Amino acid sequence: MSVEELDPQDCLEWAEGEDNSCSGPVEYRMPLSGTGRAFPRCEHHWDLRLQERERELERDERARHVDPSYAGERYWDDY
């Protein structure tokens, strides 16, 4: 299926019978999940997916910098 053949209903987030917020061209977008499989999304839903991915990366980055001693827990000490 070429890009020209994709309809708004082809968007991964499109739902029939609901107030749809799809807008912009529907294209196969690069995978962010690591599966290697591209999914068709409209421009609006692609932007939302990129924002969600950015939040996931920020959350993971903050978690890597947590020092367990801040909570008074040190697992390497003998009690």
C-alpha cells in the first residue's frame, strides 16, 4: 500500500463511531517500540505518540539517577 492509498480510517488510533481527532496525512511511521514494525498513523496521533515516548524516556532517565540512600535504605550494610 503506498502513502497515497492510506485513508484516515487506516490510522492506528482511528475508531469508527467515535469523535475522531485524526488529522493530517496518514503514513507509516518509524517504530518507537523496538519491534521494527511501522504502523500507519495520522500526523496528529504521531505527534501524540512522540510526546508520550519523550515522557517515557524522561521517566526512565529520572529513575536511573535515584539514589536508594535518599530513603535511608542501604542494602549493602549489615543490620
